Amino acid sequence: MTGGGLKIVMEELSLHILDIVENSIDGGAKKVEIIVEEDSVKNRMMIEIRDDGRGMDEGTLGKVFDPFFTTRKVRKVGLGLPLLKQAAEAAGGGLNIESQPGQGSVVRASFQLDHIDRQPLGDMVQTLRLLVATHPEIRFIYKHRYEEEELCFDSQEEA
């Protein structure tokens, strides 16, 4: 608690990714793709999370950055997207979402790679381990591109 209010801090981008992926799973996704691109020439980091879930209508899309809006029944706040948006904007980037009912959703966050306020990516291996262990029925695809190199993981290929 700080100044009478609740202070929530996600210090690593991997924790934001975990939260957004959990939203995808809650939205009925059976396949979630996570793409991280780091480009030092363009001084940009991009994180994209794609799912094949239920998607969102325009009314829901218009509320996703309101921390007091959530479609979850367990809690009354939805902080995942607002916190990721705040982290992206604090690091000279931004966040956008594309979604269609029945088509799934795409969340894209961009960051200035060398920005002093950019959070570290964090432990993506542990994040993926946790996702695969707790949701073995979901297909997770992770791609990490750094300059000309690419690392790929597909939970169905590894099983």
C-alpha cells in the first residue's frame, strides 16, 4: 500500500505476458502465439500475443484499458492490459489490440529498446514452463527474434 492506495508493480515484461496469455486462455483460446522481437538498429522491442479465442466486440474493446472493467467473474478489476500499456508508454512505445468476435485477438506492445524505463524481458523460459505445465491442453508457440537470429518453441512439438 502506498498513500492509502494499492500499488501493483509488474517489474518484468514476462509477467505482463503471463497475465495477457491467461486472459487469452480465459477467452477460450486453444492456441496462443507469443512473439518477441528485438531490433537494435531500429531501437525497438515488440511483443505480440495472438490467440484463437472468442475475441472481443467493439464495446468490450473500448473498455479494455479501464482497470475497473473485467469480464472475469473471480475479481472486479482487470489490470493486465492497462499495466502493459503503461509499461509500453513509459518506455517510449505503445499498445494496440485487434480483435473480432469469433476470430481471436492480437495484442501488440512496442518499446524503445534502450529506454531507461523499459522493463527487462525477464525469465521467459520460466513463464513458458508455467504456462505449459498449468495448461497442457493449450498449444503455445513462442518466437524470439534478436537481430538476425530466431528462437522458436512449440509446445506440441516438444511433447
